[in-house]
Amino acid sequence: MALHQGASGDGGPERRRLSLNPFFGEADPVGGMTAAPPTHRLPDGPLPPSTAYQLVHDELMLDGNSRLNLATFVTTWMEPQAGVLMGECRDKNMIDKDEYPRTAELERRCVAMLADLWHAPDPATAVGCSTTGSSEACMLAGMALKRRWATRNADRYPASARPNLVMGVNVQVCWEKFCAFWEVEARQVPMDGDRFHLDPEAAAALCDENTIGVVAVLGSTFDGSYEPVADVCAALDALQERKGLDIPVHVDGASGAMVAPFLDEELVWDFRLPRVSSINTSGHKYGLVYPGVGWALWRSPAELPEELVFRVNYLGGDMPTFALNFSRPGAQVVAQYYTFLRLGREGYRAVQQTARDVAGRLARRIGELGDFRLLTHGDELPVFAFTTAPDVTRFDVFDVSRRLRERGWLVPAYTFPANREDLSVLRVVCRNGFSADLAELLLEDLRMLLPELRKQAGPLDTDTAKATSFHH
Ligand SMILES: *Cc1c(COP(=O)(O)O)cnc(C)c1O
């Protein structure tokens, strides 16, 4: 057995001290009570971790409860195992393909699974990538459309021609951003009567030689309805026959591209339509992953101009990348792969069917109350919009939203865009984790509030511009 001795005391390696990270400070009960760190200026000195944690934690208690947030499409519940995996990957940067080759491989597998799910003609040649969400995916898809058009029109652009993109007025704000950021004219088809999304003929009528593409939304954020993608393609086929214009379609499937493949297999909206050149989805919506991950896929490399693709180092070679960001967390991509593996097609079908059953039943029960008129029924996206019945004059949707909030429910009320600015609605997004039981509790609260609402002299706030306005 070794015989140990004490320190020699002559300045050898034993004199070395451990270095302390400033984060390692001990809690100091007295200091903790006197320290009053500023909130809008970097504090002069450090705080003990437990103190800092408690300060931040306590402030966040006033955030709404995400599970009761029926405004958002974004995932608010995942299994503990998914949370563990995400914790294990929170230090991995998605862009470091060379350092984290397995994370890169999981991303590749997710793209391959989506190409197959969306019926790419040859899944082996379809190209795609992960993004921070659908917004980034739409920017990438829009850029590809614009660049393809610019290449076809090199004699006229940028000299004289101004590119345009055709869409319904109900598109998510990311398309208005795309048009503003990349200097593309947004040509929007207005709503008309009871049509709250894109009309195929009206879309074709807006197209000309400067149209870079048409956006069809699978799952409108305003009311949860699917836009008629196949009819849009057919109208553009007819346009091509008449005028020779060959206009590609991008499907914004932020929500629907992860619902329709499981619940509406007969619906043809994806790469089975030759005119569909690209599709995006939000992995963090009905892809069932915490924010933020999205996906963008192109039918084949021909739809994605080479000059937009950059290369990063990968296992001594280089890997093509297409992204706005450079650094991005890898955890969400890992969680997407986990969820694909965990659920499979049957699992996704069961989860989405449950959400749609909850939506359909809740919509029906709200319709039966008599005070409301349903615009949609939750039978496409598990989402429905409703307004007050024509004879209801004492309260409006904004009153309902406000009163529900007192009970903890976040149900947004907002006004529709052109040409239905006269219409204000409430919208309920049913997601995984919003169970039939929670829906029943929401209905009970609504039922309890109605007698009071009916007794009001009139709507409380007639300035609807000040009302909540969630379009996400
Ligand atoms: C949510 C949504 C977007 C934006 O997606 P993010 O993932 O939040 O960036 C775009 N289009 C539609 C149809 C959406 O529902």
C-alpha cells in the first residue's frame, strides 16, 4: 500500500490552487437580502446561482400557462424522454456537421422520411433541410422561386421586370415578410363572402410573366381550412395552355403537411401534383416537437438553384447547406427524429385523429350553445373559428376572449382581412395535450360565462383595433 506524505511546502505543484469560476459563488443570506440587481443594466457583480434562478423563475410565473394557450399552433407538451434527449443535445450546434456527424445524419433521415411521406417522385433525389421554423423555410422556398424566375428572365431582371408572388390574403405573416425583405410584390386574392381562403381561378387571374410562384396554404391560420391545392394546380395548368406561363406552386404546409398525410390520405396536395415544386412544414406544430424546428423540401435538385447553396466542412469533404442562420440548436432536430421513430405513421395518425376528434366535438358543442355561428368545424386542421350568432348584440367575440382569459384560457379574437373586415372571430387550436377532458372544462367555463355576457348592455370595447390579434 502506498505511503502518503504531506505537502512539501517548497513551492511545488501542491501549492497550486483550484481556479474558481465566478458562477461558483456560495449563497450569502445577508447579501441575498441586500443585493438589488438592476433589471435593465448589466449588474456590477455576480449573484449566487440559486438567487439568480429564483428571481427569474418568480417573474416567469406571470406568463400564461402554455397548455391552456389555445391561440398557438406550437407544441406545448412532449414526453419526458423527448425532454431528456433535448437536454442532452442543447450544447450541439446544428451547423457543426463535422463535429456532430450523428446529429447531421438524423437531420438527413428526417428529410428522407418527409420526402417519402409527401410523395416525392424520387425520394432519393428530393432535397431538403431543417430550419428554425416555417418562416425560415418559407423564406428559403420563396428565394428559390425568385431565383429560378430571375434566371429564366435574365434579359428583363433586374432592369425592368418586378417579380410578384400570388397568394390568398389569409397567408401567414411570413409571406408578407418574404415579399418585403426580398422585394417581391405580394399579389393577394381577397376573401369573398363565405370563402376565407385562396380561390384557384382568382389566383390564376393574378398571374403574369413576372409571377415567381403561387403559394397555397394547407391549413389556413385564420380558420383551419385547407386551400384547394389540386384545383390551384389545375387552374395553373389551364393558364399554361392558354398563355404558355409555367407557374410553380409552393405549398405552405406549416400545420397541414403533418396532418393530411395521416388523416386525409385521399387528399392529393403534395409532390403527387407535378406543379408542386416545394413544401414546408413546422416540426414544432403538428410535427409535435417543442419550438423551433421547421422543414423545407424541394421536389428535386432542379427546383433549388445551385448558387443559393453554401458548403460547410463535413468529414473532410463538404456538405451543402441552405439556411438563413448559421448557428442553430441541434436539440429540436434530434427531437423530431425521436418523435418520428417513437410514433411512426400509426402513432401520428392516432395523435392527430385525437386532436381532430376533440376539435370536431368541441366545435359542435359550441355551435349547440346557440350564441355562436361556426365558420369551420375542425374537420381539416384540428382548428375551428366561430363568431357570434346574428341575433347576439349584447356582447362580441372580444368580450368572450377577455372573459375566458379570466378563467385561464387563452382564446384569441381577431378581425378577418379584406374583404371580410366586418367579420370578427374566435379561434381554437386543438393540439396534442389538449384532451377531451380539458375541452369539456373549457366548454363548462364558456357556459358559465354566457348568462353574464348576455346581460351586458352591449359589447364592452367597440374599438376592435385594440383587440387581441393572433394570426400565428
Ligand atoms: C405558423 C405558420 C407559419 C410560420 O411558421 P413558424 O414555424 O411559426 O415560423 C407559416 N405559415 C403558416 C400557414 C403557419 O401556420
